Amino acid sequence: MMDGIAGRIAERIRHGGPVSVAAFMTEAMFDPREGYYATKNPIGAGEDFITAPSVSQMFGELMGLWCAQVWMDMGQPGSFQLVELGPGTGQMMSDIVRAGRAVSGFMQAAQIHLIEASAALKMVQGRTLTPMGVEIGWLNRIEDIPPGPAIIVGNEFLDCLPMRQAVKQNGQWHERMIALNEAGDGFRFAVGPQLGTEADLVPERLRGAPDGTLAELRPGDQQVVDVLAQRFSDHPGHALFVDYGPALSEAGDTFQAIRQHQKCDPLEAPGTADLTARVDFEQLGRFAKAAGLDVAGPATQGDWLNALGLEVRAAALIRQAPEQKSRIARQVMRLSDPDEMGALFKVMSLSTPGLPKPPGFADHG
């Protein structure tokens, strides 16, 4: 007998039939009482996964200098919204603030907002950021950001947005659904109805793929782009996304669950593991260009960090603490080496048309 989130999803399937992957993810991650983000602080060495800001302060510091540079390129507005989407423990914003203070006027102009769904993480973020001596506001949605120029950053934000899956059969795309197994005590994948006009959501590169192909559809990315496009048509701004995924659309199932740094069955015990899927940066860029935004990237995380001066920052830290040389060198490798995070993670900027090209993308997009 399943209880909690699993029980509620099972009951929904018994009454209404199989559910989409997106509906399953939404319940598992965002249920206000028992969802993964409502109940856990999942980030850190002893938790479920490690993100770039928790690998090294250098990641957030370079992000902060990037933000300061695009603020200067926007004409140094006297007040602007500095926003982080899905800010985790608050470590990246803490590092952004520290680095940003080196640029005259930047932090004085910044109105800081965190977009966060998790009550547990809001408490962690408050503890992390209180010592920084800055005023922080929390918001529930991107749409709630106050008017004015904005710099919006999101590290491993898009991969958590609920996505859908489709399978091609007999020349037609069908939604891949989640149904109950035969015993009724667990979940399984099933082929659902034909997509019809929603087949347009299939990434363009994959539309002519053969039968048996699985494609992932990311309507959440489209919604984020639409909100940004509307905002950036009214107020100048940049949005920077760092996430894991391919530069070009790829077929295949990337739906995964991570619990205590180990991959596990994404259909098992919903609400107890982090559910993610790779971000399709080609499709994200296509959405953004169609909405009228300027797109820079994708660049690999390694190339982007190196273009911003990762090695220079590492050398400065080593001068301050020579005994930390080997540890800092390991951090540089973890962030930038192609066999670590350097190639799998990509960076893309979406901006108001006509603003100067943001730093870090010299040879991309």
C-alpha cells in the first residue's frame, strides 16, 4: 500500500488514468507538505547532490563580477533587481555579493530577490546571507519581480522544471505517461495518446527521427522565456542560466533521480529524491530567439569560467593561502575540466535586444 505522495499519485491514476511525467515531477518536487523541496535541504556533501557554488567560492565570485560587468554595460542604473532563481543554500548569492562589492556602486544599486519554492531552503538561505549584511527579499515566481532593470541568474534551475516525454510510434509522436504497475504497488512507464498539434513541442532536430525515438519536451523553459521576454521588453535586463545538458537537441531519456549522491529509480518513492532532466540548450535558444531576445551561448562552463578569469582568481587565492594550493587546484579542475563539470554544464545568456554582448561568450552564439 502506497501512502504520502505516492499514494496520492496512485489514487489520481486509478480515477483518471496515467499521468504525464510533468505531473509526476510536479507532485514529487513541489507538493507543499511532502514534496522534495518542501521538506529537504538537498545540497551539500552529506546530502543528495553538490552544485558548483558549493564546490568553490570562485564560481559565485566570477558570477558576481559577470553581473557587475553587465550592470556597467547597461549604463549603471541607480537601482536594479538582482535575482537568483532556485538559490539553493544561498552560497552563490553570498559569493556574488562579496565579489560585487569590489565594483563601485554595484551593490548599492542592487535590490536582491530570491525565487524559492522551499520553506526549508529559505531558512538555510537566510542563515547564509544574514552575515553579508544585505537586505534580501523572497518571491515565489519570476512574474513577482518588481519593475526596473534586472540581472537574473539561475544555476541548476531549469533542470528541475517539470518536463514531458514523447515516443514515436508508427510515424506519430505519443506522450509517454506514468501508470500503475500490475500489482498496483508501484509505477511504470506507458505509452499514452498521440500528441496532435502538441507535436510542435518536439525539438525541431528530432522531428524526423525514426520510430522508437524518445524525445523530451520542455514547456517550462518556454514559460520562463516568455516571462523574460515580456519583462525585458519593458525593462532592460540579462538572464544567465548555467545547467547540465547538450548544446544540440538529443534524443533519449534523461529523466533521473538522485538520492544521497546515487542515481535511483525516478518512479520509486516520489518526494524523497531530486528529479531532474537535461536542459536542451538548442531548444532554449530557439525559444528565446523566437521571443525576440538576444542569445549568447551556449558556452561550456569550463570555457566560460576561464574566459572570466578562473585561473587568475585561483592564483590570487593561492597567494593569500599557499597551504590551500592543492585544494584550490582540485576546485579549478572540478569546475572547468571537460571530464568533470567543465563540458557537461553549459552557460547561456538571454538579454534585451541591443545591449552589449555579455562577457564570457566571445566565440559563442
